[in-house]
Amino acid sequence: MNIYLTGGTGFIGSYVANELAQNGYKTTILARNPDKIPLLKKLPYIKLKKFNLNNISSFFKTVKKIDALIHIALGWGDTGPDMIKNETLPSVMLIETAIKKGAKKIIFTSSTAALGPINSNVDETTKCQPSDFYGATKGAVELFISAYSYYYKNLYLNIIRPGYTFGNPVIIGAPVEPDNRFKEICKKVKYGQKITVIKNDGTQFIWAGDLAKIYLYVLNSNCKNETFFGLGKNFITWEQIAKWAFEIANKKPNIKVIDKGWSDKPLIYSVKKIKNFFNLSFDSEEKIKEHIKYLINIS
């Protein structure tokens, strides 16, 4: 299978690239800077090509055949029109072009942000009501995936919605998660500073290596027009993460907890679907502790 992967030099993408390489898939990573992570080029079955989401037609003139597209790269903008220009439109053009080049399988990386703030337990069928332009653009491309699925009955187009994804660099030179909260907690713990958290604030963290497995299972499946949450099964609070960090650093806890009246009963994204389809279920606790130890050591 000849796979094209966007975003392969980013955090989630580098994990997916590694997962594909370790399972023998011939993969072309499309990247703005193919030299960003030099060791990626040494992974088996991996090659990199320079690519810009805003110049799709020019690039694909040289591409003869695509079997599968995994789209992880993200364009960004501060306004609604900017997000349409930099993310929504390029993503739709990429999907259209991949289909014309023969792709039979396409995986689009959306986000739980497409749903917006949730006020009850939800699953993949819950209506999208995004509260920011990032969630809006992800939800918009999801609708195009649905439309393409109806136009092309013989294609396998699917969506993965990751939540908070964390992890150490998958290879030397690769990044960790772009969100800084883990880093800030670990740095403060190392230098004996107070950590302030909100009571009951947390989420269903997922280790990037587990998320990459979901991509592999969806790629190998015969699913059509399906959406899957990429999340761990257990809700973990930032207060708990701070406690683990002090414990790992062998230091006395110094945590200030602000009570904003958030319920002790967390709102949960259902992860039954990845369990029912692929028998996948992820508990993130041990990987979070490994990540904390890594971040404390490099702080």
C-alpha cells in the first residue's frame, strides 16, 4: 500500500509515521520542511517530500498513484476566513486530489473541538457545536468527508477525533505535544514552585503511541464514513498529574486548588466505539507518569 501522510514531522504525525514504518507500510511524508527531523528519513519504508498545503495542485502533478491518504497537517488562521483559506479549503482540495490520484482510503484528523463544549456524556453521533474557529474548520471538513463518502461509494473515508494527546519524542529530534501544561507543571515541580490547578479540571488523555494504533486499525479496516474518538478511557485531573509529578520528583506537594464549582462527576466522551470495532481501550496513567519523568529530567 502506497500511503501519503501529511503532518508527519509534527507531534502526532511523527508517531503515526513510526507506527506505519514499524508495520512495513511504504509511506511518503509530505512536509513543509522535510529536514525538520533528520532521523525520520532513517525509518524503514519512509521517504519525505517537500509540500505546502497552499500549493496542492502543483505538487500532485508529479504524483502518479496514491492508495491511501492520512491527513494530519493543520493550517492555521486567527479569523474564520483565515481558517477557511488555510485549513478548510486546502483539506478539501487535498481529499479531492487524492481521490483523483486513486486513493481508496482516506483518514482525516479532526478533533474533539469539533463538538464544542460538552454538557453531558457524548459519543461520536453527538451534534457538532464548535465554540472556536479551530473546531469549526474541523467540523466543516468532517461534513465534506461525509459528502465524499456518498459521492464515492467504493471509497473508505473515515475520521479520527483526537483529544489531549501527549508523549515523549517518538525518535530523537521529534517534538512533544504542543500544549505547555505538562511542561509547566514539571518545571515548577523541579524548581520547588507552587502549582495552581482548578478542582476537577481534566480530560481523557491519550498517549500518542496509542492514538497511532487507532490510525493503523482504521487504515486496515473496511470502515466507511465512520468517526472515532482518539481518547483514553479514564478521566484524569490536572491536580492528579501535579501530585504524580511531586511524587516522581520526590518532593513535598505544593498545590493550590481553586474551586470553581465544577462537578465531581466528569463529562465523558464515550470510547465504546474503538472498543467495539477494534477491541482497543487505553489507560493512560503509566504513560503519563513516564512523560512526567521525562519532562522533569529535561526541565
